[in-house]
Amino acid sequence: MNFELETQIVSEPQLSVRSAKARDLAHALAKRTGQPINKLVEQALEHFELELRQSTARKPEDVLWDLMAEGRRAAPAGATPVHDDFYDKNGLPI
């Protein structure tokens, strides 16, 4: 018996983007980085997916906490949150 193994060439799934801007950006980045376009597209999509996951996982109050933290970092060294000098002994504004 003579068994011949058939070799099948299976092409990988492809993505077709009909955008001149996308094509130009991909070629320019490939030239600058030396990476193949398919790798650049994979990296860009993975980065975008990660950003989406991180932004959708946040709650609205997370933005407020970020703003407060930013304000604390901007405060001069030695500053305190005590504002007693703005109020009289009854707690009323001066």
C-alpha cells in the first residue's frame, strides 16, 4: 500500500480594512519600527482593548477620588487641611 500524505495549506484568518488613512499609518509605523504590519495592528488592538476594560471598570466616584488625589499632590509641603483661621469660635465664617 502506498499512502501519500496530503499537505494542506491553511491560510490564517485575515482582516481587511478599507481605509487609506489606516493603510498609510500602518505602513509608516512599520517602516519606523521595523515591525510587520500585522504585529502593529495586534498591538494597537490589544492596547485599545486594555484601555476599554480599564475605563469601563471605573465608577464615576473614581474620577472624583483621582481629582482629590491630584489636589493633594499639588498642595505645598507642610500645608494642612485645617482652616480654623477662617472661622470664629462659634464655627461661623469671619
